[in-house]
Amino acid sequence: MADGEEIDGHLDIVDSLDYEAELAVIIGQGCKECKAGRRFFEYVFGYTILNDMSARNLQTSHKQWYFGKSLDDFTPIGPWIVTKDEFKNPPALPIRSYVNG
């Protein structure tokens, strides 16, 4: 979805939405089965904003919490990436979410 587009609330199956603004870490290189001692930040390319949407009624009615977070449009990110060299690690940033302005 593009920046500024409306999120589909899936109100035909969702009775309420929760949301949280979060800092997303963008991994810039493979790190499967990494050797012990490697620093996590060596793998980081950069950061962006993520909107963590949750349909609590779907989460609580299933054994898997994933169902309440996996609907289309439920994890919009971006629209910008800031490379890791712009921040100290880990970054400590004030992150806020605004709904409808």
C-alpha cells in the first residue's frame, strides 16, 4: 500500500482495531545460523516506521495470536528507510502514532 492510503479495517469480521507505532529494523544481510559473538547491529541496514495493527477479537477467538495480525494491510511500513549510520545503536527515538490527523 502507498503512503497515505487508507488501511482496510476488515470490519466485516473485525469488531475493533488496536494499533501501535513501532520502530522496524531492516536487516541488510543474511544471518541464518550466525556464529556466536557477532554483534546484531552488524546485520542492520537501517530503520523505518511500522504500524502494528491488531484485531483483538480474532486473536482471542483463536489459539494463534497471528490471526489477529495477519489480515491484508495490517502491517504498513515506511515510507522511508533511514540507514543505521544516522543513529547510535540501539536508537532511542520518540515514536508517535496519529489517527485521522
